[in-house]
Amino acid sequence: MIRRRFIALVSLIAAALVAMPIVSANAADYIIRFSHGMPETMASDQHAYAVVFKEMVEAGSKGAIEVRILGANKVGNERQQLEKVQNGINQMANISEGLHSSFFKPGLVLGMPFLFGSSAVVWEVMDGWFGEKYNEAFLKTTGIRFLSHGESGFRSLFNSKRVVKTPADLVGLKIRTMENPAHMAMMKGLGANPTPIPWPEVYTSLQQKVVDGMENPPGLFFLMKFYEQQKYLTVDRHLYSFHSTVINDQFFKSLPKNLQDLVVEADRVALTVNRATAVLGERTAIEKLRSKGIEVYSPTPDEYAMFREKGRPPAEAYVRSKVGDEWVDDILKAVAEAENKLKSN
């Protein structure tokens, strides 16, 4: 049912975009250089967001705003992309949550494993009061405004050595993580050797056996063809992976009010497309990976509990030691509220 609704919604959005008037080729009053790190294909949730956002903004502004999409890490890795938004070289970017904490320490809370039970819970949390508090604090600290927090999918474990059924099977394996200490603490708790590697270098690192495995959403794993270098998937869904859209606040405030409203409106539509693309990609990726020779294992409830019991405590303890109790307690409260709300609907 959810999948059919997503497909119908995306179809309606696509039809609306086709019906938009073609704007003239006159020089724009404002340029938005919008970067992301994924392949420039509509199968990528980041690029799908960027294309829909571009078409809505350019059509809605009647050419006053031009959006230039810079995908596939054309302007540097994610850290460099976010720095360029911060200093105004670029105006927008779509980045993963692993980078938040490098610019805003409380961003570590989004990297706590086994925190969210479903995408619906995440959306309630990040579109609600907790997300508003987080966005305001991030803006105050960095000068970077979040427009929204999109989805990349739930991260699971891949490796080239053996089937992983319990944390004991991870002992000794070198697993690539994002540059996020909370993720690294989780992997250490599970018995693996965490190895942070920048996103553009992941495929080569797998190919050259710098690491034995990685943890990523299956949809993204398939899109990047990492299956060429890996053999096993354990669907433990230990972390939710965000693709958040940011804009330089000074640039945003320089826009007339009607164009600010247009950017916000275009973000909301593009966010829906992003989330739909990511959810559908994750749901269809498992069978596609099987067809590529990946051996897929889904932990039993007892085995999943082992992963949670070993991976969650060290990561949460690390986050509390770095950001204090308030941020951790707030997100746990928001998650509990979201779960109760969804159960009662």
C-alpha cells in the first residue's frame, strides 16, 4: 500500500513538472550552485531531489533563479561541499548525516544506532519539534540553514569474507564507516575494526582490500555497484541514513520573500520525491543484489537483539560524553512520541 501511494504521488509530481511552462533563456537574477555526491541519475534520491527542485524553482521564478546541479562529487567530497556552502562559494548541497557533527557537535545524536524503527518515525521526528530545534541550533552555529532532512535508507552490513549472523562474526573484519565517531564506536562495540574512508574513495578501498566490508543502505550499495567487490549482506538495518539539504543562510535571506517561499515550497515537493525514491530503492535492491550474486542474510529477532545490545550502548555513551544528556534525551523523547503517535493512528 505504501509503495503504491509513493508511486502514485511521484507520478502526479512528474505530471505537474511536465505541465510547467518553459521559461525564457534570459540571464537569471540569482544563481544556485547545488552540489551532491551521488550519480546523476533519477535512481539516486539525491539527484532526483535536485532535478525536481531545479525545475520547480526555475519555472516558479520565471527564470529569476537558475539552479546548476553539480552531482557526483564534482566540487569535492561532502566536507568540501558543506564548507563551500558555508563560505558562500556554492549556495546549496545535499549531504549525509555523518558530516553534521564535524560542523555541529550535537549532530552526533543522529548517528546513534538502532534509534529509529521505521522511516515514518524518522519523518515525524525530523519534521516535528525536535527537527526544528536541531535546525535552529545548527543554523546559529554554522550559518547554514537546513531546508529538510531527506532519506538515503537504513544502513546494513556488507563484507567480502563471510556470512555475518551475529556480532561474533564481525570480529577482526575491517569495516568502512563514515567519518562519524558514533558510527565507529558502534562498530568497535560489535567487534569490528572501523575504518573511516571518504565517500569518493570507497569503491577503490574495497577493490584494493583496504577494508573487508562496509555499511550502507542496500539501494545506495546497488546504485554504486559495490556488489562488484562484496559477497555478503546482513540486513540488520542498524542506522538510518539521512540526505539533508542545506542552503547558505545569507544567500537565502538575500532572496525576495516570494522567492524564499518558492525555495521552501520546491523543497517540500522535492523532499517527497527524495523519500519515495530512497524507500522504493531500498525495497527493490535486495532482490537485485541477489541476482548479482550477493548472499543475503536476515538476522533472527534474537540475533538482532545481540547487535543492538552490543552496538547501541557504546555509541550512546560516546554521544552523551560529547554533547551532554539534553540532546540525547530530547531525541529519545521525540522518537517515543513519534512511535506512540503512529501506533494510535
